[in-house]
Amino acid sequence: MNKDKEDKLTDTLIDIGLTMNKLLNEVKELRGDVQQIQKRQAQTNYALGEMRLSYMKLDKSFNKYAESNSSIVKHHEIRITHLEEKTPGGAYIASEPAVQYKKKKRK
């Protein structure tokens, strides 16, 4: 091989080596980014799990609250029915008192 071809091959190998070093550095940076994303994803998953648990606890307490309210309403229905039976006319309808408005006197 002559000197020119050897120089060209040497330059090409040097360029390939430099390019490989750049690619390795970029791959290292990407791995760091991926690790950060994985940490964030783990934190997000943990937060979602905690939120799910809190919703489940809230749902249990809400169901207890709703059951107690429905029992209270049932008891009120019974009381209202008893009131309707005891009032004359057979139906108890709440009505607002009639208010008579008077004209204001002018001075």
C-alpha cells in the first residue's frame, strides 16, 4: 500500500473513533435521561396508588354516610305519613302564610 492510502485509512479510522466516542457520550446521556424518567414514573405510580387508596377509603366512608342518610330519610317518611294520616283532609301540605301588603302612606 502506498502512503496516501495508508493516510486515508488512518484518517478514516480516527474519524470513526471520534464518531464512536460522540455516540457513546450521547448514549450515556440518554441512559441518564431514561433513569430520571424511570424515577419520575415510579414516583407517579406511587402517588397514583396512594390516591387510589384514599379514594377507596373515601368511598367506604361515603357509603356509610349515604346509608345513614337514607335511614334518616326513611324515618322522616314514616313520620310524614303519620302526620298526613292524623291531619284532617288526609293530606298534609305545607303552605306559606298569606301576607297582606299595605300601601305606604305618602307624607
